[in-house]
Amino acid sequence: MVPNPQADFSLYAQRREHVLDRLGDDAILILPAGPELHVGRDAEVPYQPDSELYYLTGYTEPEAIAVLGPRCADAPFTLFVRARDPEREVWTGVRGGIEAACDLFGADVAFPIGEFGERLSRLAVNASRIYVRTDAGRRDIDDIVLKLLKSALARRQRAGVAPLTLSDPALLLDDMRVVKDATEITLLRDAASLTAASFREAAKSIRPNAGEWQVEAALNYAFRRRGASGSSFPAIVAGGANATILHYTTNERELADNTLVLVDAGARRRMYCADVSRTFPVNGKFTDVQRDLYDVVLAAHAAAIAVVRPGATLQDVHRSALAALVHGMLELGLLEGDAEALIEAETSIKPFYPHKTSHWLGLDVHDVGDYMKDAQPRRLEAGMVFTIEPGLYVAQDTVDVPGYLRGIGIRIEDDVLVTEDGCEVLTLELPTDARAVEEMMR
Ligand code: GLY
Ligand code: MN
Ligand code: MN
């Protein structure tokens, strides 16, 4: 078990109180953590705790299930956990068991996971709606919930109340998670700053003939040495034309002189993610052509950051980046036509910029939260955290552009927090301008 020694358990209790209020008297929430995965017969894949369960309980042991409901038969907060098992603990470490579930994690009652099936109908006795995560990869839990639903259907006519409606827990949790509280902001700042320092360190391993995998290793070493639990996602170290593959993660080629390398990685620190990209000249000096393209992306990055404030939307951020990219590409002769029309239609620039400019960031690297509300782009609020990551990609087989521009991918990605009057760039310690990027490599 890895209970966080600095964990503020009252924070999880406050979040649960909020959820219990929103659930009302006739609903329960079931959050099962994902299964433990194995390679081959019995080699465990490192377990990634469930973000929703963690957000509400701090619990990180595999396969636990939380049940919340103001009118659950026994208590509002039930945890099903792996029971103590001295024989298994010799192999995989100490478990908290039932005792820690109650004494440390604040469950009103706790049971072994295997009892979930027999206890669910009692927990759901007053519920007509069940919020349950059905895409956690837990067929065992899905089957139990479905069985309950079927028997409720048969009994409802006489019993009067029974759980007949299934709902997505995202409806309760995503709006909470998308606005970060002070504790989360501290952890995100930590992850961002640790990632920035690690990029500075790993930049020094970039040189002609270095392997992409060596830069990846330098990053991962720097992350872990600084206390990260690992990476937020598999690092992308993409030399030359590999950078035009957006999620290139094989990292198995050597870096070539006179090319660029796009590095996109992030540390995970106490469950919270960073996500940063920088693009470096492999030999330490941008060519004029590379620099021109780089500066177009940098202008888009600045234009996107400039519009971030409460009340703006991620669509505004994207449009601002897009406008700067279009203007820059017109100047370089990469696009032709009327700027406003090109920005409006987006189709001409799509091959060069196929992704959006931002995604939410938090416990998940592509964090939860709707991007639209009532059919309109959602308004930003203080406490929201997201990436700003404009890029420019000219695939090797692009026609209608000069040969020397082909096979180049550039992305500049930072993590930002919306503040009361603008934004804080959490990854500011890592410079973006071309000269400073060159400097970082020395
Ligand atoms: N690292 C993937 C992304 O930037 O979204
Ligand atoms: Mn990224
Ligand atoms: Mn990203």
C-alpha cells in the first residue's frame, strides 16, 4: 500500500461531502478502480491508480471499489478493498486491508472486494439511480450491476423503488475536477517545475548520432531522480520527420545532424501530470529555415497565452494560435490566400496543424471536463489548468512546398493555470525562444 504520508485526508472527505450533497437521497455512486494487468503468466504491469477513486478517497491499491450514497443502508461511504493476505504480501507488499480503509481513509465501513456482489443490493436499497463507471475494465463489477438492474426491473412494480437508471459518474465529478483546488495547484506546479528542470538536463544529451532513446532515458532518469513517480505518458523523442507523427513513441532512431528533434514528455508527481514539448536543433544551432518555422510556432504560442483569462474560451485560445500560424505561414509561402478566409475555414492549415491547441491537465494528462457547455465553448475560470501546444508539421510527402521544408515537425507546449486576471505559465522556467533553447543545450 502507498498511502501518501503527507496526504491531507480531510480534503478527500470534503470532496466526498460535496458529491454526497449532489447525489441526493435517491442515488448512489460506484467507483471501481481498474484491474491489475499482467504480462505473460504473472509479471505485474505497474499499477496506475484510478483517478476518480483517488480524487475522492486518496486510495491507490488495486481494484478497490468505493460506494457513496447518503441513504446507503449502513453508511454513506463504503470501501471494498483487498483484504490483508500475509502470503501474497510477501510477494507484492503490505496491504492496508479493512483496517486502513476505515482508520486511515475514513470509510464508514469496509469489506473485502469479493463481497461487493452480495452487498450491493443492500447498499442500493433506496436508490433509483446508480452512477457507475462502466469503462474501468471491470467486467466483474459490470456484471454485478447489471444483475442488480435486472432484478430491480422485476421487483419495481411491487417494491415501488429500485435502481433503474444508470448514469455516468462524470456528470458528478468532471465539473469538480476541471477547476483545481489549492492543493492540486501546488502539485501541478511541482510536476511542471520538476519537468522543466528535467528538460534542461536532458537537453544536454541531444547531439548528432545520439539515439532518440538516449534522450528519453535522460528525461526519465531526471524525472525519477527528482522524485517523480514516473511519466505522465510515454515520452515522444522524435528526430527529423518522425516529429510529423504526432504521438511517435518508438524513439528508436538516431538523431541526424542539421535536423530538429521534438521532445514531448511530462513527469507525474504524486498523481498529477505535466505535459511539455520543446523542439531543439540536433546540432545546437537552428538553420535559418528551421528558425523561421520555429518562430512562427513561437508567435502562435505567445498569441495563445495572451488571450487566457477568466471568461475566454479554449476556442479563443485555439483561434488566436491559428491566426498567428496562418499569418506566419503566409509570410513563409507555405500557404496562399486570404488570411481571414484561411483562419475561418481551417481546412488549408489542417494538414500542417491537425490538432487543437489545448487540453485540460490534472490527474490525467488529457484530463476530464467538457469543452462545451450548452452547445457553446466553455468559459474559462480561475483554477483551470490546461496545455498550450501549437505546432507546425510538414510531412515528408507534402506536395506544393519546397523540398527543404519537408519532414519537419515543431511543437512548443506549456502548462498554464487560469488566474483571476490572466494566467500563470507553470512551466515558465523552461525557455521557449530559439536562442535560449540553443543555450540550454550547452
Ligand atoms: N503529450 C501528448 C499531448 O501533448 O497531448
Ligand atoms: Mn505533450
Ligand atoms: Mn499535451
